[in-house]
Amino acid sequence: MESVGSGGFYVETLGCPKNQVDSDKLVGTLLADGMFPVDDAADAELVVVNTCAFIEEARRESIDTILALSESRRPGARLVVTGCMAERYGSELAEELPEVDAVLGFGAPIAPQRTRIPVASVDLPNLDLLNLPRPASAAPWAYVKIAEGCNRSCGFCAIPSFRGPQRSRDVESILTEVSETGAREIVLVAQDLASFGTDRPSELGAGSIVPLVREVGQLVDRVRLLYLYPSDLDDALIDTVCDSGVPYFDLSLQHVSKPLLRAMRRWGDGQRFLDRIASIREREPDAAFRSNFIVGYPGETEDDHDQLLQFVEEAQLDWCGFFAYSREEGTHAASLDGVVDPELMSERLAELRALQDDITAERRDLLIGAEVEVLVDAEGEGRSFREAPEIDGVVRLPVDLAVGEIVTVEIIDAEGPDLVAAGAGEG
């Protein structure tokens, strides 16, 4: 990456944990270039926005953030836009946002001039930002991305069109990065986590995620996996997750209606998912589950919606996210008939969210009186294995517990998604 000179920088990250990893790598290169981070964009010489383009709502947030930071930056400060939205809509962004000094694709150098580097005219970066250095984690946990891109062709998703095919990292580079974070909990992420290694059959091969999790587990106290495609959740992987001490299963289900899943170009159905969840609970009764579902995919009928409601009730997952379908240009779904009325989509979302809120609250109430082991993330706040950072609830702790310590506490109350430990709020 080209030197950008000394001075302060500010990075705003939008979207998923995978984007946060990219931002951490950008921060590492800027530090190596002699720059230093600042807490306020108004104090920075360089302002970087790492954007998300997964759905329309995320794109609107990205644009709003870019414009807001442009207004607040000091005179002469450079504003650089990178990330998924820059990669997917770079030319349009460069033309329509004169406020921006540079719109850069993944892994492109942050140069001083206003520019756009189109991916079509340059070689694909070597694993994008994955092999760049990163600073130690400021928190006692850290995301580590083990692969970039995706080989699947889900009907609703445009990510492979701008992130490219799957490219798995070397195990050695992953383990080195894990050690460099200094974190006690590592959260492994990728577009398709369980497929790690399948794109490198002679070196890694299918099932490589299992030995990787075990090796990472030898370096840190906790290993957590996010984004598991259900068809790849075999017995070996289930046993490895259960044995890791973090029996947390983030399953990418998206829906349960078999016809709708086939229209999504996805595997499985509600009964298969329920059977898999039940088999995991037989092995590990305390296992925690998270999933995400798309509501209003083209062709979704009232019966499909009812099936999803029934599944949510039967599955009793700890955490669920429900998202309105967003039409993405170039995807299979963009050409499908049966568009769901936005008002109906909103009604279905509200019904599902209300149901899951009750389920989550009930499952949290069941933990009152239990002793749980928590990692202290910040003053007065921590997480057990049941809570992924930033997306799930937390455990409220006594403020005198040291950040970074792993302690056992008694749960005395539950407030919606959050738990309250004995002594929390005192001192």
C-alpha cells in the first residue's frame, strides 16, 4: 500500500464482521505508514468509510454516512470510500459523490489523488486485505477472516459478483494473525466458513475447518464460528464445536419452505433443520443457536410464512435476525415473479420478530440462578459462550471485574436479551 504520510486517520466501518476485519487490516497499514488514529473524524487528515452493499438499507446507510463525514471533516482532509459498495458501484459513486476524494476497490492502495480503480482492469488482489498486518485487538476478542469470496450462487445474493470466488488462506497465516490479536476469544468469519479449504484441494481440502478450529483453540481460550451453511454442518464439525467450549451454532438457514429455498437456490427444509438442531442438543443440551431469515422473497406465500412461524416456535433458537428481501441487480431473484407487497412484508417481519423476542426472553429467563463463565469485554459488561460479540445480548457485570478476565458469575436477573450477574450495578 502506498505511503499516505503522517497525520491522523479515522475509519468508519459499516456492515458485517467481515468488513470489520478489513478495516482492522487498513488500520494496520496506516499505522505502518506512520499515521495515527483519532477518535473524531473532524480531527483527521484522512477519513475512510468502509461501506456495505448487501441490501438497499445498508447502501442508504453508507451514503448517509459518507455525506455526514464529508460535512464534519476539517478543511483539506481527504475522504476515501472503500468496501463492498465501492467495489460494486465504484464508477457511479465516483461520479455522483464529488465530495469523495477516492473510491477504491478491495485491497487497492490509498493514494492521494481522486481515483477509482476498477477491478476489471487489474489483477485480483492477493486475498484482498487478508494477508496485510493488523494491530492488536483493543478488545479481549477479535474477528479473524479465514477466507474471502464465495462459490455459492444463492438467488438473493450479489456478494460473489464483487467479492469473487472463495479463496482460503494458509493455516499458518491464520494462526499467526490469531496470535497477533492478543485476544482471548477469536471469532472466525468468512462468507462460507465451513467450506474453508475446498478451493485448495491439494493443500487443504474439504473438512479443513475442523483441524483449523482445533489449532486455533490451542492458542486462545475461546473459538467461535459465524456463518455456517447447514449442509456443511457434519458430525465432525458439530463435535468440534461442542468440544471447543463454545457450543454456539450460527446457522445460515434463510427460510424453511422447501419450494422457496429451492427458488433461493438453497439446500434443506424446515424438518431437516429441526432434526439437525435436535441432534446437536442431544450431544450438547446447553448449545446456543442463532440464525437469519429472509422475509418476502419473490413467491413467498402465506403458507410459506406460516411454515416459518411454526419453525421459529418449534426450534426455540436463542437468537434470530429477520430481514426484508432486497432486490439486487444481477441476482437470480431479481428476475423472479411473485413480488411481495412491502406492506405485507412488514407485517410478516413484525409477526416473526415479536415471536422471537418472546422466545429469546424466555430462554434468557431460564438462566436465572445459573452460574456462567464470562469473558469481561468492558467495564461492567461481558459474554458467556451463548453471546456473540456485537450481535447478541450481554451479561451485565460488577464494574470492579477486570477487562479481559474470564470469571464465573451467578445470574440473578434477565432483562430482555441481557442477563444480570450478582453484584452488577454495585460499586
